Amino acid sequence: MIIIAEKINGSIPSVGKAIEAGDADFIRNLAKVQSEAGADFIDVCASVEVSRELETLKWMIDIVQEATDTPIAVDSPSAETCAKAIDFCKRPGLVNSVSMEGNKIATVFPKIARTDWQCAALLCDDTGIPRSAEKRLEVLEALMQKAKEYNIDPSRLHIDPLVEMLATSDDGVNMIIEVMKEIRRRYPTLHVTGAASNISFNLPARKIVNQAFVVLAMNAGLDSVILDPLNRDLRGLIYATEALLGRDEMCIEFIQAFRRGVFGTQPQAPAKK
Amino acid sequence: MIIIAEKINGSIPSVGKAIEAGDADFIRNLAKVQSEAGADFIDVCASVEVSRELETLKWMIDIVQEATDTPIAVDSPSAETCAKAIDFCKRPGLVNSVSMEGNKIATVFPKIARTDWQCAALLCDDTGIPRSAEKRLEVLEALMQKAKEYNIDPSRLHIDPLVEMLATSDDGVNMIIEVMKEIRRRYPTLHVTGAASNISFNLPARKIVNQAFVVLAMNAGLDSVILDPLNRDLRGLIYATEALLGRDEMCIEFIQAFRRGVFGTQPQAPAKK
């Protein structure tokens, strides 16, 4: 499972505060602990006003790169900003994310065309988020056509079929699971990713819904996910699912991750009064 | 999901001690809390020497029936003992479990033939536990033939395809999932059950492996399970999975179970020093 670590995002209140205060230590520590927990990419999102987004991103990326060698996932609502932020990065990372909306692909794909950069792509276009599996797969094909034009190999793409909230769905996750399976069938080397926590929006005990969803989605092809790598329960469940799906012979990776303390019971710090 | 509550079993040390001490209160309380937690059947297994198994079972069953109206799952390695224990029960319950071994079916099926009793059945025979999905399904067909002879409707049977341990498997849970899907396909009204915790034998962090397995197995057709209904994490995950699989419109049952406190964060008792 490819882990895109989500904790360095200015929309998280503690991170937003650290950005305002210029608290480099706070950002540095988040980079370190997520890297040590096994992140494959460290997502960096400023979530500040547009006028100072790029300089803020540069400041954050510099700090993260000083703290760890884990590649960066540059993250901004603006494809232009992502394309520019690539230049701040010492090593190839991931652009999070493009779609068939506006000129996003035309901005990002030429920039990463002759590089080792990877890219997350959402299955939506200028008409919005398609309602049916069929329509999402039409967007997929249009997107893959673009990737071909720029000679970007499927193995460099992480397709997000757009996980929506369960609370208002008619048939559970059926449609999204169908899309995931079909992506996997059509392009075996593509990565299937998703913002798993969208599923539980507006529900209680969200953590539990996210956990069950990740297991079902992995069964359908999910092999990349944006999450908090310090969430031990979810990490453990992912290792267990890999083993159950026959992707971890004799459970060796599961057992090793347990021994490294990635999940499971560990000596706890004394409870605070 | 049909929950067969597993806590009243003499092989659990605290229960074994209560049986030896004739501690009816201990058994009564286990029946009550499991029933209140939503058990559909309360498994009762003596795990004492054969010479006093039947009288012990009667003592236990009487206590449970005094404490709750939840039906009993009579549980013994001996089909004869199960068949006799049925007579102690006030209302139809479940026989746990028969198989194509020896005269088990010939002992239990005629006893429950004209009743509302249900029965769990394992896919093994006198040659042992079949190694392949194909062979297990052959045992299934032989078993269903027997059920037909005794006019026992598939909806009264819980088929346990025999979950084995993941730690020594070659291909994860692939084979058992295949068997579950095929049972469901051939006999849509059959219940598919399993001793889920077998999967994690010899692994660390067993709870996590069991959780991931239950989600995958539910996706393949599991709709009945022997478990500890007081395990809040697993109960929550089961409710979440039902919703994700489209079996809980608008997540109403999930939300109601959360409100009843079946799972999720609740006010905790102060930690012990």
C-alpha cells in the first residue's frame, strides 16, 4: 500500500497556526514522524490565501526536505501552483491532484512529462462529478488518452474514482467499488487511490466506517491512500488486509510491521490526569 | 449479521472455574450482557469430562434461560449430547455443529427435522478437512442432500466452510472466500458462518486480523458469526460493513446501534492504577 501522509495541511487548525507563527519545528516534526511511520509521500498543502500560497509552500517544502528524504506530494487547488511547487522539490514526488477540469492536465502533464514525478488524478471534468460508474470510466478514458499524449506511463498515475459519503448513498459503496475493479482490470499498473475518509462524512464513529471501507476498497484494487500514517489501527488493518488478500506471503510484512511497532499494543505513556 | 455469542464456554478459564464452583451468577451475568449486546444465539458449551457433560449443560442452559429469552446454541463435540441437550431448551435454538463426519447428521437432523431448530454444519467428512474449494463444495452438496432427505430448509442451516489459519496459507483467504461466494451463489437462503478467530491463530495482533477478515468474508457472503458480542470494535466494524455493502439504507441501523452504545466512544470508567 502506498501511503500519502496527510498531516501537513494548513486546513488542520494546529498546522494553520504553525504556518501563521512561522513555527518550522512543528512542521519538521510532522514530517519526521510521518516519514518514520512509513509514509511514501508527505503531502504538503498550505491552505492560505492565493497571494502568498507559493511562498508558503516553498517554506513548508524546504522544512520537510530538511527533515526527511521522503518525497513530497505537492498539494494545492491550483494546478499552476502545483506545477510551480515542483521546482522547489529536490527529488521526484507526486502532484496531488489533477482532473479533467479546466486546464489542470494541460498545466501539470507537460511539466512532469519527462520526469519521474507521479500524479493523482480525479475522475471528474467540467460537468462535475459523474453520477454513474459508466460516466466515471468515460472520464478515465479521456484522462488516459491525455496521459498517452504526454507519454506518462500508467504506473505513474494514481486514479481517485472520487469516494463519496455513505450517509446519503442508495446502494452503499457498490458503484465506487465497481469503478475501482474496472480501473484495475483495464490498467493493471495504474494505482487506485482515494480520500478514504470522505466515505464517513456526516456519520458517527467515522474511524470505524473508514476502516471497513479501506478493507473493501483494497479488495477491489485500492493500493494507494491519503491517510494519517500515525493512525495505528488503520495501518494495522491495512497490513492485515494485504496478508488476507494473499499479497504478503507467510504474513512476513505483517509480523515485521508489528515488531517495528507500526500497530498493536505498545507500552503506553501514563495517562494524563 | 447473525451473532452467536461465544462467551459461555467451559474452555474459557473463568467460565471453567465458574462451572467447577457452581457459580450460577457468573453464567447468568454472561448470558445477560451478551443478550443485551445483541446476541441472536447464546452458545453454551460445557467443556467438561463426558461423564458429567449432559448434567452440566442442563445446569448451564437452565441458568441462561432464566436470565434471557435469547435462544441457545447447544455446543458439544458430541452430536448425541447436542441432540439430548435440545430437550432442555424452552424455545428453538441452534445446534453447533454437525458435519459429514461419522453419524453426526444422522443423529441431529432427525431430531430437528420437524422443528424450528437451526443447525451449523462444517464442510468436512470422514476423510478430514478437504484441501481444495472444489472438495469442500462436494461436501456441501452431500450435506444439502441430507438436509433435503430430512426436509430441513436451507434457511435453517449455517454453513461453516472451515476458516483456517492465515499464517501458514499460501494464498491468503482466497480459497475460503471462493467457497463462501459459491455457497451463497448456489443456495441464496443458506447462512454462511465461520469461527472467524481461527484465521489469526499464531499471529500477533490477532484482533486486527480478525477484523479485516470479517469485512472481507461479509463481502463474500458471511452473514452469521460466532464472536464475543462485547467486542465493541468488531461489532462496529460489522455494522459499518453492512452499511457499506448497501444492506443498511441511509445507515439507519449503524446510527441506531451507535446511539445504543453498541460501539464507538463512550464515557470510560477511570483507569485502574
